[in-house]
Amino acid sequence: MYKDFFNYEISSDLPPANLDTQILFDKDYCEPPGMSALSLFLQKTQPLNLLANSEMPESLPNLLVLGYVSAVESYLREIIRKLVIIDIPSQKKCEDKSITYGAATAYSNEMLPDALLENCSFAGKKNIETSLSNFLGITFQKSADPDLDNILENFSKVCQIRHCLVHRFGHFGSINAIDFGLRQHEEFLGKPIKLNFQTLQDIFIICNNTVKMLNNFLFREILNRTVKENCCNWSWDFETDMETFKKYFEVFSSDEPRASIKDAYEAFKKAYAGTKWSR
């Protein structure tokens, strides 16, 4: 009978290791009340911005990119979850979606829509478009929103960079090269990413603009739909509509700077009051 006699431990120093997953998470954390998805994104990225403007070890910019892309993905989860809670058409869009039994029994009502997104990816334009369509019923046309289309294309490039950092320790792979343009980038295959200060700032601006443009787009499209599908019964009187309008406004508004709810409502009213969409 064959027996393997060779048993040489070429990697030495193997101390015992065990990860206790029950101490990894802050069980006392509660989502700050009244904070929009945009405000949470700005809060999460503020320390990343501070680090990016300081002297850093060579590998730290790579980690900052991971954090920034993660913050964008977190924004998308937040905005979808919050809209499913308050917006009737979004709720209807999700009625036939499945969640696990464990999620149904463990999540609070406020967090339950998050379970819909467990297997979703927001890495890049196509994934974002698919998720907004699947869970909110919102789509956009390149011709109608060229700036949004352009920023999402650039965010897709950032996600390819993130893919290199996560799966290849920053080394450029063939899948990434194909996405960027293989012929133009084939000389970089297998080479490590080297992020300078300006490139890091460009990546941050792309991520920041992705969130803010999506926030503007969704605010506009969701409110337009409430009129066209007559799901909010707007009276076009601010005091009467205040409670309903405020729910939508607070999902999207931010303290940096704080938009005026009255100004936003008046612009909304101006667009629709007295039109064929007005009741």
C-alpha cells in the first residue's frame, strides 16, 4: 500500500487561531434616526477623505478605495430599503420577491427590505440598473440622463479596480483588462496598481458623484411617479401634503447642505399643479 513518507512543514510558526464571530459586531448599534441614505454615505466617507489628504503608507490608498466603493454600495442598499418602506409602487414591485425564512423571523419590519438585497451586487452600472429596476421599478435612458450614464460608466471602472484589489492584491487581471479595453491595457497584465494622490481623488469624486447623481435622479423619478400613478393623492397645498411629502424628502435630503423642504415642494407643485396629471 502506498504511503506518503514526506512530511516537511516548509511554513513554520503556526500559532493556534480561532475567530469568535459573536464578538465581531456592535449589537448596541442603532441607525441614527432621521438620517437619509445620502447623509449616511457622507458620514461614512468623511474619515476616508481625511485619510486621503494625509501622508499614507504605500498600500493604504488601496484600502481607501475598498472603503469608498463599499460606502456607495451601502448607500444603494439604504435608499432601496427606505423607499420600499414608504413608497407604494416600490412595495408592489417587491411583493413577489423571496427572502429566507431566517430573515423573515429575525429582521424588524424596518430592516426586512434589506433581506431582499442579500444576493445583490451593486458593482458597476449594469448591476445598479438591474437592482433599481427589479426593486423600485425605476429605469433611465442614456439619452435622457447622459451625465448619470457617464458617471455610472466611470463607477464601473472603479469597481474593476476594486476587483483587482480584493481578488488579486492589486494586480491587473485579464478580466479587468477586457473591461477597460484589452489592446490598450494588455501591457499592464499582472502588474500591480499604483495609486497616486490625484488618481485617488478622482476615484473619490467618481464615487461621491455617483451617489449624489443617483440621489437626485431617484428623488425626481420617484416623486414624478407618485403623480403619474396617483398613489399619493396630492392636494397641492403644502400644509395638507406636508406629512406625505416629508417622508420622501427625508429619504433623500442631506444636512450638507440641507435643502429646503418648502422649496422642493414648491418646485414639485409648479411642475404638476394644473396639468393633466393633477387631480
